[in-house]
Amino acid sequence: MKAPILQAINLTAEYTGGETEVRALGEVSFAVGREEFVCVVGPSGCGKSTLLRLLGGLLRPTTGRVLIEGWELTGPVSRIGFVFQRSNLMPWRSVERNILLPLEISGIAPEMAKKTVNGLIELVGLAGFERSLPRELSGGMAQRVALARALAHDPEVLLLDEPFAALDALTRERMESEVMRIAQSRKKTVVLVTHSIPEAILLADRVLVLTSRPGRLRMEMAVDLPRPRRTEMMYTKTFGAMAGRVRSAIEEAV
């Protein structure tokens, strides 16, 4: 692993659910190397999304710290981009104006912002749909817009919270390939939460398995498959053996 850009140090997360205290995470520690692609899997309700929000500064840990290149994270920063399960686009803004929004908020000069947006639209394959509204887009296209918006500030780290969960199988495969291509071409560090074991192995350099709540790190597995990755790899014995290891770890973690 290259020198870590992102570190989770003894993270715990607790919140109140009705009249009870819920402990979502229990002392999770790991590091993510620069340009590494890490996938997080585990049983439903194990705190995967909570962990991602902690890594992005969207939540504060009950105890523990998140470091980005040694600096403690206390809130959202432009060095970290976030894509949620739903695209969360503003329905009254076109594709280009949805992508433009974070640049407008940051006060980027209009000429520079326009150039950045045009480049991102080309990058995610939405040329010709610049003026389309979200209701005119397919689910996959909407997630492309969300991805482009997350890339607007050229973040070093991308955090993806099950961004393909609502897509059909073929669209999901295309989006997986798109994210791999963008991560490699733009030299991004990626942490992706998913329920899909095959997706995790296909995308990741390393897979992290969490236990049931409170989520703790059960297993780390390096994925030694050559890149570029292709869907056909999922039908090899090596891929199947790795999937079996991850599945066994999840079953043991429940």
C-alpha cells in the first residue's frame, strides 16, 4: 500500500434510536493508500454507511479520529467527494447546472466553472444532455451526473455509498466500469460501500469486511487481479475463491 491518505483510528459511533442508545460502530481502524480502491462490505445494519459518513466528515465520531494526510477531519472538505445511493439532483436544474452548483457555491469564476463542467460532462459520457432535467434521465445517467458533481472540485478521495444499488444489472455493470475508468484516469482514491460481494472484488484493490452491529473490522483481503478489470473475470476460479472467502467472513460476522 502507498503512503496512507485517509486513516480511521479507533472510530466508534453511537446515536439515540427512540428511547435506546444504538452503537453503530465499535473501534474501527484502517488506512487507505493514495490511489487505492477499497470496498467495504458486511451484514445489513453493520454501520457501513455510518463509517463512510465519518470518513467524509459528514458525521463526527463518538470516539476516535479520521485523518486526511495526518490532519484531523472535523467536517466536510473539498479534498473529499461524496456520492450517495440516490443521485439527489435538484429537479429544477439541468445536468450542467447540477454539476455547476458546488462551483457556484465556492465562487469559482464563471468561465473557469463552465470549462470544468464541460470537461466533466465529457468524462462521464453525458455530452448532448447538458440541458436535460433530472426527470428526463435514466437512473444510470442521473448517477453519472452525481458522480460528475462530486468530481467538480477535483477531490483526491471519492466516497461512494452504494451508488449502483437501485440500477438494473446491465446499467450497474456499465457504471462499475465507468467508476474504475475514472478512478484510474484521474488517479483518485476510492472507498465504496456495497452489499454485492462480486462488485467489491471486481472493483477493489482491498476488501474490508465488517461484523454485525456494532460494526468492527472482521477481515481485510487484498484483491490481486490484474487491471484493467473486466466482468469476465467474475467467472474464473480465482475470483470465485475470493468471493467465497468474503462470503464466509460475512456469515461468521453475523
